[in-house]
Amino acid sequence: MDTEAIRTVWDSREAVSLRAGQYEALVVPSLGANVLQLLYHDREQGRTLDILRTPDRAQTLLNDPYAYGIPVLFPANRIAGGCFTHDGITYRFPQNYPNGVHIHGVLHGYNWPLAEVHSSPNEAVAVLEASTDDPRLRESFPIDLTIRLECILSRDGLLQRFILDNRSPVTMPFGVAYHTAFRVPFTRGGSAGDVRLCLPLAGLCVDDPRDRLPSGETAPLSNYERTFTSPEGGDPLKHPLDSLYRAGPGGEAVLRDIQTGREVVYTADPSDKYWIIWNGREQKDFVAVEPQTWLSNGIHLPDPASHGVLYLPPNSRWQCENRIYVR
């Protein structure tokens, strides 16, 4: 069968294997609904592109939860004091970073209920759905909220659709990101220098070096960072990277594999106003390229909406879509 969605097991955990066209993906609900693996079987060249950095077992991911697959960050990245208040509701998150800052949200390690697994002639689908009916989520989001993640594999690659349903009488501010770790290189036998990254960056978001909270100001890109905005792209492992950038026009990141001539394309949603690049202090085997809707801690800055903070009205739905594919 060319397209299929199968319930399976990965390292003793429930998982879903998706296949469609030349793509394969693996989703593990209990590890934050993380898409741990994405393969592209290049029939024309007779080789496979291993697109994401995949852990060898669950404990490897748990030891370093942001460096493998596609962790979902909600709310995204850093929040001063681990909380914010809007419409009379206070949202509280663990203070898990220096100076009482919260980092990376509460979904990347959450055991998501698996709501649907199905396939059609055109796509294979795994749907994960969580809600604040679960007391663990209600500790952070004390409103009636449903969070849905649809992982859809087709001949056009992997589409991730993130859906929020606000079932409460209040407006909720929010921001979301994917901490997506791409394997470098994509092919076995390749070298770390085989990948070039092209990314539309408009400027570096200035932050406090003590707690990495952005000020709201933007600084010019360095010479190295400007290489990513050129048509040729830059080497994402040449120097250490761990920064947030305001997105420029274009809406997609491209990782070009020099050895095969293929490009791995990561399309942002129109609501993604920022990108993060992180290469794990030059570990030489991955780079995280992360689309993000809001400026980290923008909720605490003047005019939050100008920093990408989104507001979900009562009894309404919001969704965004991001895609990874090979061309």
C-alpha cells in the first residue's frame, strides 16, 4: 500500500507509523506528540534522506528533550516570572530557567491522547488531542481549552496543523513554536559541511544575557548570520548559534543538501513572525530551525500584539500550518 497509518510501538511506547508516497514518519504520543523521524526515499537517486535528528531510545530524548524531532512549544520559549495575566486569568508555568523564568511550555513532554489514526489514498494521519479537562494542563491554563495537533503525511511531505479551541468566556493570549531539530547531514556517509541553510531573517532580537529575555529591540545581523539570507545559504554548523530573529519576507527555511542537490523546505505559517536557530553549541550533527509566532516574553512588553502575541477570543478557534517537504 502506498499510503498507510499504523499503530505500532517504539521503545516500548505507543507510536504511529505514517507512510505516503516517498515519505515515512514516526509519531510518539507519550513523548510530547513528537514526530521523531521523517524519511524521504529518493527513488530517482536510490538513497534515503534522514531529515530529522532521531533519538536511539526514549531516554535519550528525555535527557535532552529539545534536540530531537519536532517538540511542540506552547507557550513558546521564555516567560518572565513563569506567568502572565489577561482578562482576569493568570496562566502559570514552571520556573525552569534562571531568574524565575519559564522556558519551552508544557506540551513537549506531555503524554498526548491519540484521538485518530487513519489513511486515505492521498494521506496518512495521526491526530493528537489534549484539553484542560486534564488537571495537569489546567494548572497552567485555568480555562476550558482544547489543543489539537494533526500530523498529516502525503506525497507533498509532512503537514502539522496546530489547532486551539477556546471554550471559555475569556480571551486568551498565546504563542506557539516548533523546536525542530534537523539532522546534519541528511545522508549517511555525508559530512557536516554538506548542508547549507537559507532563511529569511530581518534582524537579531536583542536579549539580556543573564536570562535571555528579549528587550523588544532588534540589532543588525552579523556577517555570519547574513550568509543565511543569501541565495547560496550559510553553513549552520560553522559557529555556535542560539538566537531569536525577526522573520523577513519569504516564509520558508531551506536546507540544501550539497551531496544530493535536494532541498528540505520548512514552510512557516503566516502567523510565524520569528525564527530561532540553535545548533547545540556545534555538536556537528544537527541544527534546530524553529518557526515561532511571538517574541519570547513579548506578553510582558508594551504593545504585545506588535511583538506577535496572538489573542484567541471566547468560544473561537485558531489554527496554523507548517510543512516539511523535499524538492
